[in-house]
Amino acid sequence: MSLFDTLSRAQLEAMRDAGDEIQECYRVLGKAGANVVGEVIKGAETFYEWDHYPDGDVYDDETHAQYYYHAHRADTGEHGHFHTFIRRDGVPSGIHAAANDSDTEWPTGEDVICHLIAISMDKRGFPTHLFTTNRWVTGENWYRAEDVIAMLDRFLIDHTFPSWATNRWISAMLILFQPQICQLVRERDEAVVRWHPKDNKTHTFEDRDLEITSIASISVNQQFKQVKKALKRA
């Protein structure tokens, strides 16, 4: 039995619709010779590593979803990656971040934020991998895997800045690949539990030797095909 055969028909239909949305975004962008990455970095005279694009990030004040694009992993062959988040007011009631028992300050008040997943992009503007990170990478608050998973359906960027097509695309990506994202977030927690800092003094969440906590290669076309096959069997 494949991963897709374990999903409900309702989830498969949502994933299929997300796949249609992604393909539509590619279609309209392609007609203008554009891509989802180019849409968020356009207007920048120079693309600098570590800088967030667009400036100030992208935030939906109704859903409290947020994302930005940046680059700092050129050695892996990627162009850059998107980081996706839910901010404090989008966190479901009853869900709380882990207690901070390190010496590093974490976000508080309105700045509380949960990282969902990162999406690696190639130079053509297409996704190649999904990955999770240790807490220090994004400066987030730490939520356990099942709580992160409970927030995935809340990620939606429902406005036009900086690009309606890119916002639709990234929102749909978290639906089409939700099964893999759930698995990666659980693997993230397992990686953190297994990790032991070399000096036995650095807190695991702040250990620079642990950056990527789980990663998987992806293909929109292959995922879309598998979803449609599973729907025929459902």
C-alpha cells in the first residue's frame, strides 16, 4: 500500500485541487516568462544571500500566515528557499510552544511564531526539496510535531502582494505535499531527540552543528500523478 492509499478521499481531492492550482500558476506565469521566485525578488537591484525577499516578508493579517524567500545554501545547488510560518494569532487555542529552557531569548508576545516547512527552489524557479530546520535557523518558537501539523491547514496567503500567483502557489504547495510535510516534521522531532551537542553545554535547539533536521526531494508532476491515480482507486 502506498502513502496515497492511506489518505481519505477528501484529502486526495484537496491535494488534486491544489495540484490544479499550482499548474495554473505555472501557466499564467509562464506566459509572461516569469516564475514564482522571480515574482518575490523583482525590484531588487542585487540578490543578496541571507536577505529576506520581499523586504519585510509576506504576511496575511487575516490568516496570520507568513513567508519569505532567501538564499544561503549555494553549496547544495539550490537557488534559494521559502520559509513558511504561522504567527501567534493563527495558532489554534490550546496549542502552546515548548518552554524555553535555554539561555537564548525566544520571541514573545505578538512576535511568537511557528515555522512550518521550507521549500528549496532551483534556478528555474521550481521546487526541488522540502526540509525542516532546527529552532535557531529561523528564530522561531518551538512547537511539537503534532501541533505544527495542526497548523498546516491554516496557512493561506490571500492577497496580491508581492504576487498573486506566487501566493496562490505557495499556499497550494502546503496542501499538495501535506503528507510529506507531516512526515518531515515528525522526523524533525526525532532528529532533535537523537542529537547530542559536542560540548554538552550548548542547548540542542541552539546548536549550529544541527541545521537541517529532515529533508525530502519532491516533484510536483509526480505528486500530482500519484494523487490522481489514488483517486481512481478510492
